Amino acid sequence: MSRAPTKSVSVEDILEWVMGVANPQRSQRYQEMKTAATEYYQVLENAKALPEQLAELEKRLDE
């Protein structure tokens, strides 16, 4: 088993990377943040977003 730094990673990542759990269950908060990040990057890639959309997505990610 390889050792990975665990200071700033989620419990799910520790389960997967350090403990070798193949499919750890992800928390609701993790899923929300993943969705917000995905939307944020889609908006950036499209480059057609209004500044208000970017600001709202940045706010969600900051939470």
C-alpha cells in the first residue's frame, strides 16, 4: 500500500487512495461540490457566461 499525504484530502479520498477501497460512498457535500466545480468549468470553457453566472458559481465553490 502506498502512502499518500492526507492533510488536505477528504475521508473518501483516504478510503480510496490510502486504504484501497475501490468505490467509497461519497457524501452529499462532496457530490454538491463536484457538481458546482463541473458547472463552473463548463461555463469557463464556453466563455459565453454572464459575469453573474460566474460569480454565483464561484460563490457556491467558496462555500
